Amino acid sequence: MQRARLLSILKNKGLSNFQIKVLTIAAAIPKGETRTYKWVAKLSGRPKACRAVGNALNKNPFPVIIPCHRVIRSNGAIGGYKLGTKKKIRALRSDGALLK
DNA sequence: AAGTAAGAAATTT
DNA sequence: AAATTTCTTACTT
């Protein structure tokens, strides 16, 4: 379980509490599934902080370890991605989260 | 004080 | 009813 180690590192990085929580939750999203920013925000204890969630994911220190590409908008839109939304779509397709 | 990877509501078509 | 636009929310720097 790298989750515990991940948490330690995040804490060590001096990231904000909210950011740590968001990243942890994002890392727990199962493969092939997508979550909304709202969903993550709710799990973070700040249901109305949907934007802050995106903000936190943007500063994601481990873009490979944390599947932030599985977090999309609530209305079905892809949202944004640090490396470009195009890549995000590709990643989702690889995960099988996109029907087609 | 300003910016953002969003959401929901309001307005228009 | 569906699509688009606008305003508001909460967090980080």
C-alpha cells in the first residue's frame, strides 16, 4: 500500500491539508471509473470547494501516481488537465472509463 | 488581492 | 427542452 507512504510524502511536502486530502482521494479512484470534482470535494469535507479541488489537483506533485485524469466535471465535460485535456481524454480511454 | 482543472442558476435559442 | 452564458463558491499563492 503506497497510500500510507504517499500521505507521508504529501505531508512532508508541506502541502495544505485540503490539498492532501484531495490528492489522497484522487489516488483512491478505481481504474475504469470517473469521479466529479464535486464528488471529491464532498469526500474532502468541503462540498462547495469543487474549484479548489481542481486547484489542488493542478498542483499535483505526482501526476503518475495520482490518477487525477479520472476526475471530470459534473455535467459530463472533461474539465482540465495539467498536460492538456487532449491527453486526459486519451488516458480515460485507456482506462476504459470512456464508452467510446 | 487575484486566479483557478467547477457548479448551479438564469437566460436565450 | 436544450444549449450557452453569467455569477458565485472555496482554496492556494
